[in-house]
Amino acid sequence: MENSSSFVDTDFGKGVTSNSEDKPDYWAEVILDWYNKFSTTAYKPLLMGLFLSVPASILIFYMFVSSSFSNVVAFVAFMVSLSFIFISMGLLGWILSQPTGTRAMKEVADPI
């Protein structure tokens, strides 16, 4: 029987391992490093400034670039999507920083 912790994608013919013990996930490590760096108290003013820069940039765009309704709506959608990308990266970093669980929990999670 094949190892239950690996997944073989038959559409492409390549084996992709999903077990974290085989090879560390590069992007998970990058996100976790950034989360650990920015979760310190030294970066709280910077994070608050980034959070407040979204409405400020929308106001500046409306006042100085274009007051056309369609342009403002498009810019608001762009800024909101960018802010939600950063928020989701923060949430992902928080999830990755949590403990992975006991051995029994890992054994149950591997087949899933």
C-alpha cells in the first residue's frame, strides 16, 4: 500500500508530497518569518500607519487624481483588495504560528 502521507496527481503524472516532514514549505516559512518580525511591538506604529493609509489614499485619489465616480469605485476596490491581501497574510501567519498539535492529532490529519 502506498504511503498515506503523499498525494499523487495523476493528471500531471508527478508525485507531490504533502507531508511536512519530507520537505519544508518555503512560502510558509517566509510568511511565518514576516509575521514573527511584524508582530513585535516595535512595528505596531508602522502597521497602524499602513492600516490608516488606505482611507487616506482613497481621499487623496478623489481630491487630486480623479473625482469621476467610476474611477473612484475602481480605486476603492483596488485598495480594499490590497488591504485584504495583507490582512489574509497576517491571519495566515497567525495560523502558522500556532502549535501543530499532538502526535495523535497529526496522525489523524495526515490522511485528510
